Amino acid sequence: MYRRAKRWHWPKWTRVFRHRASRAYIKEHCHDLEQPPPQDRRFSTQFEQADTAFSPGHSSRLLALPPEVRMIIWEFTLGGRRLALFRDHGRLMHRTLDSTNSEMPGELFSINQKSVLSVARRVGGQGWLRVRAKPQPPAPSQILALPRTCRLIYQETISLLYSKNTFVLLQNNTLLDLCYTILPHRFLSIRSVHIHWQFREVKGRVLLGGVGELGKSLQPLYRLPNLENLSIFLQGPLADQLSYYLLSDIFRYFHEKTDKSFAARVPWPIPLAGRDWEVDNVSWLVEKWAKEMHIVQPPCRNEVERADRDTGFDTGWRVGTLLSVSQDGHHELETTNYAIYTP
């Protein structure tokens, strides 16, 4: 007869025995161990965030202020700026017009290689020596630093960023790029816009930015329900009086659409041999515009200085004038020259 074998146990020197022994000891002697801290779920779903809600007053004195007071602070901090937009390497970039790239007051007479170089030196200092040079673009503005602080501040300030600032669009297609980049309801909240448009008409040939293309690019502005201020700087050269008559319909529409101010700068036509009568017709037309709307032209000096000349290449510089109606009750125009390098 065989005896029944005893229950087999792991030897004490094996790893399995030590593991089971440690678990048994913890179960018997460690009942009062602290539970692990709850996981931070601030960036989880909204349903889970209800369990982790906290009072803003415990974390920031600024957020503890009434919402009405905070809105006044946000508007003072983020509003009243002029944001220059342009496309660089496929991305929409933004800069702030300040003392480093603009001056006020100022009067820009004409656009050519000499005037671009002169304004660039005057506004930006002696470091801008050559028009063809490729200087380092200005550093991005820090206007988005405040909205990115936290979710509550973002929700309170993001609408002010669009409704309380002037968007300076420096390239022909920047308005369309802005319309397709931001959310539709953000775009509809914009109230102040400045357009810098570059024409290139040489001897009746449209090389860049015809009037028809300008009308299509301005179509997104038709949808803005609260457009208050619109400034348009048209850079020549223009060589055909038909272009000025086509501009008349565009100017009249936006003059009626804007709630506060509309102003535009148009170049003189390039005088062509045997067609001086076109210059006289354009002069009469612009004088008629000036009585009805804020339409300005470079002063009448001579045929070379008063007309925008074709530089023959894109220098990268956007030199122009931002026009705005003075806020002191007078209807006079305030001019601000700017010079920004757009790569």
C-alpha cells in the first residue's frame, strides 16, 4: 500500500515563495496605508470635469473679480491694436504695428524704389539699407499669450481679439486666407480692416492685381455685419482710366456699408505719350470722390513723383499708409505710414 503524499509547498528560497509571503504580510499588517491621490482630469471630458470643478477665487485674484470688471481689463489689454497679417512659408503670420515699423503722422507721396527705401529707413532705422536685402522679419506679437493662459480667460477674451483690433492685410490674398483660416463666427465679429492692395498695370497690360481680382478678394467683407472702419491703400502703377471707373462702384458700396469711417488712397495714373487727357479725367473723377468720400491721392508734384512706379520685382516690403478718421470730432484723416518686410 502506498501512503498518501503530503501537500507540496514551494521551497523557501524560491522567488514564488518570497512573492507570496510579501503579499500576505502587506495584507495582514498594512490596512491603514494612504490611498493614491486622485488623477488630475482638468483636460478630460466635460462630464468628468463636473467632479473636479473649483472656485476661480481660490487660484487667482484676477479671476475672482466680477465678469464685468474682467471684461474691462481684457478690452484694455487686448484692444486698440493694429495687427498686420501676411503669409510666410504657407502660414498666416501676424505682427503688431508699433514704433518699430510705423510712424504717425506721416505722408507717403509715391511708391517706387526710392520711396520704399526712404520710408523703410525712416521708420525702421538705419539698419534697413537695401531694398533687395532680406532682413530678419520682426518677432511675432505676444497678443495671444493672455488668451492661452487658461480656458476661462480664452473664452472671455477671444472674441475681443477680433472685434476690438484693426486687421492690416498686407498681401493681395490675405483677406481670403484669413477668412478660410479662422472660424466663421470669429471672422464675422471683425469690425475694423485695412487693405493693402498692389496693382501692376504697364501700358494697358494687367500684370498683377487687376480691379476685377480686387473685387473678388473683397467679397468676404460683404458678409461682415458690423464693419465700422475700412481703409484701403491701393498701390500702383495704374495705366488705364477704366480701372478708376471700376473702382468707383467698389468705393461707393463700402462707403455706405461702413458705420463709422471709410477711406481709400489711389495712385495717379502713369502718364502715357499722347494720352494726357486720361490724367485730367482721372483728376476730375477723384475730386468728385473726395467731395463724397474720403479718397486721397499723392500730391501733384510732377509726373514722376505723383505716380506709383513699377519696381519690376517684389521687394518683399509693404510700404503704405493707414487712413483713419480722427476721433476728436473732426472729419480730417489721420495718416500712419508703415513699412513691414513680408518674406
